[in-house]
Amino acid sequence: MSTQGNAQIVKELFAAMGCGDLQGVLALTADDVEWVIPGEWPLAGTHRGHAGLADFFQKAADMVETSISAPLEFIAQADRVLIVGLSTGKIKATNKAFEDHFVFAMTVRDGKVTHIREYIDTLALARAAGMAAANLG
């Protein structure tokens, strides 16, 4: 697939994520997709396969209200697409707001997203979640 085609798939994935369309997300990701969120907060970890993504999205929906602020910047080269943007929201349990400048690095192969690595402000999210400084290590 072309670099522009890969960028289009990622744009469609972000659109599906933005409106909570899990079936759309799953249609655009490989069966063995891997989503890595580094850091120390409740949604961090490695989420594998469609079942892992479904569990992750349910946990995120239960925990966070968020919206992505436009415009997003898409940078594509071969099978890699980087997305730079800003999300805002709040942690439901604490009602604390956050602002998160993020970068997603995605790999697209054969028309499906196969790997996602999310670089987010985990400290801001952990603070909004009410995690004590001692737990942020």
C-alpha cells in the first residue's frame, strides 16, 4: 500500500476512535494488533489482538471522558504514520481535568494497522487519576 494510503487508514482509525466506533477500529486493525501505552497509570500496558483492544476501550470508556482537539498532524513515511495532537478530558472517578499532548506511532501492513505505540503525558493523566506521588515512582 502507498504511503498516502497508509495515512488514510490511520485517519479513518482516528475517526472511528473519536466517535467510539469499536467495530470500525477493529475493521481497521490486524487480528494480532499490538497497542503499547508506556508509563505508570491505569491504562498503561500492552494490549494485544482484537479482544485486548475491546477490553482496553471498555476500560477507557469506564475511566475517562476525552476528546481530541483538531487539527491533528499526520506524518507518513512508508508503512509508518505518526499522529501528533492534543486531547483534553477528565478522569471520571476524580472529576479532574487533564490536557494531553500526544504522539501515536502506527505501523500499517496490508491495509491494516498492526502496531500502535502511544506517547502520552502519563504524568498528567496519573495526577488527574489521583495517583499519589509515591506511586509515580
